[in-house]
Amino acid sequence: MKHPLTNNYRLLGVYVLFWAVIGITNIILQVLWYDVPLIYSLLDTGTNYVLYPLLGSSIWYSIRYNSLEEVGIFRLVIFHFIAASILCGIWVYISYAIYQPFISEENNFLKNGLPPKIFAGYIMYAIYLVFFYAVNYYQSLKEKIKKEGEYKALIREAELQALKSQINPHFLFNSLNSISSLTVSDPEKAQEMVINLSTFMRYSLMHNEKEMVSFSRELENIKLYLSIEKVRFGKKLNAEFEIDAFCLEAEIPNMILQPLYENAIKYGVYETTEQVTIKTTCECDGNALKINIVNDFDSGSIKRKGEGIGLRNIRKRMEIIYNQPDLLRITDHKTSFEVQLIIPQKQALS
């Protein structure tokens, strides 16, 4: 850790200004109030408020390498007493050398000023000690907070990647099973599905490292995903979109929508022989993008037990990214199932 006075110019400026104000005030009081000759006032100010602050800045190193956590209290007190004695000895010696050409019998520095000066040196050392310990604690706290922030960012990224990794294999497994079945019943559809699946997975891998993408790009990917499922389900699956054009430039987390459609297909299309419509509407509401996905389902054949892995992952991802717990809302309308996703935006969409 660098010296705070050389590493922080603002603190150095405050430090210099503080001692400059003290020194000028001392000169004014001594000369105008106590009738001290100007030369002696300058000498006193120079040794007390210029020389000692210069020497006192070295006290930082005595506390930097002797922290309260690493050294016992008794050893620490002895160390600082010795350091204070050495510093005071150097200060008094240099002060005497400065005073010597001006000392006279009427104003004997050694006789009249030495004991108070030594005492003041120890007091100043103690003040510097408290000051630098406080600065050291503050800087250590800042570094700790910074490191904690970096660790949290790494943990956050790891959690997001873990959530994504749970979704992609699940979808891939289902798709490969469908392709396997189609290779026997309908080879042409199987070939079409393989091509679409490879394009879809390429998108997934391409955006794996980039968390945010445009809504228009994610929407294209969703339509590709639905085309894959359309090969499997044919007319049973019907997808409708009503998208406000202003919403297309919004930013959303990548691969956040696919589990919602997978959930709609699983609980809607799978469980019925009738056509199921998955309707997607989207609107801009100030600094939020609201996406609603509604699918029909047969209430007599479906027994829902909480949220599936896809919905849980989406809820968790949204909470990690936006630090809000209520961005995924689910409503059961008895004959239809609605999922609303609210995605905050940095600026209003219009």
C-alpha cells in the first residue's frame, strides 16, 4: 500500500493547507499578540509546523508494517515509544541546528525551549499515529470492499453461467429425441429440424459470453426455436406475435425467452390433440419492457406443481441481473396460462 500523502494528491493538499493555516496563525499571534520578534516566530513556525510535518509523514511506515492485527499490544507500545524517541531526537537536533545562529543569552533555546519541545514531539507523534492508523484502516476497508465487489461479480457470473448450462442440455436432449423419432417417420422433417437446430445452437454458443442482446435479435431466435418445434407438432402448434415496433431495440438477457416457450409447449401442446396458440404481446412502459406469453391448455389433463426448472432459472437470472425479485409473474386463467416478463431498461423506450 502506497503512502497516502503521495498516492492521494487531494489528501496531500489538505495536509499542506492545514499546516500552512496553523503556521500563519501562529506567526500572527506571536508577533501581534505576544510581541515575539518576527525572526524567532519564523524559526518557531518553521521547526514546529514545517519541519515536524515533513518528518512526521514517515510515521506512516512505522504503522504500515506494524499493524494492530499482526503485533502484540505490548510490543507495539515499546516499538512506537522507541520510534517516537528517535524521531523527536532528530527533530530537536535539526531544530537546534536551525536555531543556533540566532540563539543569544537572552533567548537560550536549550535552557528555555528544550523540555516543552520534546514533550510536544511525543504528543505530535501520538496524533500522527492516530491519524495514520485511521487512514490505513480506511484504505484497507476500501480495498476490502473493492475485492468483495470483484468476488461478487465473479460469483454472479458463475451463477448465470450455471443457470444457462442447465437450460441448453435440457432443450438439446428433447430436440435430439424428436429428431431420432422423425428419422424413421419423416426423414425430410428430421433433416429440416437438424438444420434449424444447428442454427439455433450456434446462436446460443455465440451469445454465451455476452449477457445482453437486442430484443429483435432474441425474437428472431425464438421464431427459429418455434420453427424447430413446428416440425415436431405441425398444426397443433400455432404462434402469434403482436410486438410494438419501439420495443425491438430494447436490451434483454440472452436466451431468457426460450424456456418460457418450452414451458408453454410442454404444458400446452404436449397435453392436447387440439391446436394450441401461443400468443406473444410486447409493450413499452416507461423504462420497462413488458413481454406477455399466453398459451391455451386443457385444464382437465394438466396438474401443475409449482414452477419447472426453466421458470425457476429465469426468475433467478432476472433477480441476479436486476436485483429485483418480482420481474417474472405467472397467472393461471384456468383455460390459459400467462407469463409476464418485465425487463428494466436504462432509458425510456419510445
